[in-house]
Amino acid sequence: MRHEESFFQGIRGSRIYRQSWLPDGEPRAVLLMVHGLGEHCGRYSNVVNYLVPLGYALYGLDHVGHGKSEGAREYIERFEDFTDTLDTCRAMVNQAQPGKPLILYGHSLGGLISTCYLLDHQTEFAGAILSAPLSRVPENVSATTILMGRVLSRVAPKAGVLPLDATGVSRDPAVVQAYVNDPLVFHGKTPARLAAEMMRAMRRVETEAGKITLPVMILQGSADRLVPGDARFLYDAVSSADKTLKIYEGLYHEAHNEPECAIVLGDMEAWLAAHV
């Protein structure tokens, strides 16, 4: 396995960090990984160590304001800061791996970013794997709360509003402890602007997900309390004739980092083998 690191220019001139993990031989296909809220692409070692020896090349970026990329932590001006930067990275990956089947793999917030990106760019991909995808406005969020969030996004865009419960990441205490101790993970509250932009993106997915027609695999743990039930919603909403839903009983938010990750990764391997 060859590991490479680099930076590229993202939105408003920001330096965006990128990694790649390449098999020793010619890649059979390429996965572009889109990580979740507050974390970074270096947290996907289970996925990397499983798929790269099988001949897959993996590329990942740290979103603006995340990991080793520049920017105020978790802060964006608009949701397109994510998708525009992803488009730049995708073009670089295509240039590095011309003609190879490209699979988009997004987790959590990365699932929302990936879904929004597919609404405009799905012809660039052979398929997509969406893990615990954030895809709809939570039912317990009232219209008043959403309105207040919009106002706060304008008057105090960097004010922290939403905490993330680290214990909901995985049932494996070692994974949770590593997450808590990781200096590249942001442990503060999500800024108001990002929260409002995420809401805007989810409303778009709710109304436009039917435009997605490419082969897609959607997976989630049944005990995911960080993004409850969104995998089934998105599965029902997309128009893909070739779509697969995997719900893993009792697993938490990061199914790829659960004690049963071998089962999850094995299902991903089988899906990839059938589609590339």
C-alpha cells in the first residue's frame, strides 16, 4: 500500500488537505471518501485497511475547517463550500486515475454532502455508498427552532449551538476514547451558520432526492442515535433501480468502526465487486 499526502486550493484560497491510499498494483476502482462532521479523513483506517489490499484506491479530503485543512473549525459561509471543494478534489482524482470506475463514499454529514453533490454530478460516478447519511430535517426540530437558527446564522454565525455526543459514535470504548483524544477532531459545538446551512441542504435532499438514479448502497446501524432513521428515508426517496439498504441491528453511528465492522465491510466489498 502506498500512502500519499498533499494540499490543494479550495474555496476562497483555503489550503485543503488530501490523502490517498493506493494498492501495489493497478487499481480495479477508486473510492472518494467524504467524512463526517467535526472529524477528518484519517479516521477511516478500517475501511482503508480492508479495501486497499483488495485492489481499490481510496482518496479522501479534510473539509474546510476540519482536520488538517485551513479555516475556522466547522465554519462555512454556505453549504456549497463543501460541494465545490469536493468537485475540485473529484476532478483531481479523475486526472490521477483516468478511466477507473469512481465510487462516492460519504458518511454522516459526508453522506449529506455526497447526496447534494450527486444531485448535480451523479454522471461522474459508477455508484455511491452512503453510510448513516444525514438527509432530512429531524422531526423533533420545530419550525420556530429552524427560524431562530436562521436568525442566529446571520447575526452570530460562529456561535456554537449544537453539541455532538461522542458516546454515540461507536459501542467500542477504544474507538470512543480515540475519538475524544484525537487532536484533529473538533469537540466544540457546531456553529450556527453550519447548522443553518445543513438544514438548507437537508431540505433540498427532501425535495430532490428522486433525481438520483445511479446504483447506490445505503447503510446504517439500527441503534444510531446521532442520525436516527435517515438511511431508510433516503433509500425510499431515491429513484435508483439498483439500490441496496443495509440496517445493522444494534450498531451505532459509525458502523465501519463497530466491533462487527468486518460484516459491514464485507457487505461493502460484495456490493463493490458487483458494481465495478
